Amino acid sequence: MDKIVVPIVGSDRIEGTLKLKLVLAAKDAASLARLTERLPELRAVSVAGAIEFSRLFASPQTPVDVRRLSADLTKVLRAADPGIERVLIVEVSAES
């Protein structure tokens, strides 16, 4: 999946950006084929999940909790397609 960039919003302003690149691990070959076809929709779900994570847990001054981010994205993406085994975060940064 292409890189996702979402804002990190503080109490009343944008404090930085959360940048991430992820890989969707499929449960089987049939799921992989379906995920490939649905990639634009799954990207939209990923962006929404990243925005929610950023709003609640991200800061440019602290390391990103990649375990929590992966778990949160896995949960929302599995709801969109149960063929997803898990979400692997291959790049992540929080910058001001």
C-alpha cells in the first residue's frame, strides 16, 4: 500500500504529521486476490484508522506505539474484510 500521511492534531492546532507504510497480510490466496481488488477501499479504511490513532495517541515528541497502531489498524481492516490476517507496519514516523 502507498504511504499514508495524516495530521497530528493537538488541542486546537496541527502539531505535525504521522507517516506510515503498511502491508496487509492475507489469510490465504483467495483472500489475497480479493484484497488486491479492494485496495482503494481498504486504503480509505486505513486512512480513517490512522487519523483516529493519530488523534488519540500520536505526538511528534514521542515514539509511535507501533504495536498499538498495528493492532488498531488490524481491527478496523478486519471489519472491512475478514480475509486480512494482520497489518504489518513497515515504516512509521511522527514529525513536527
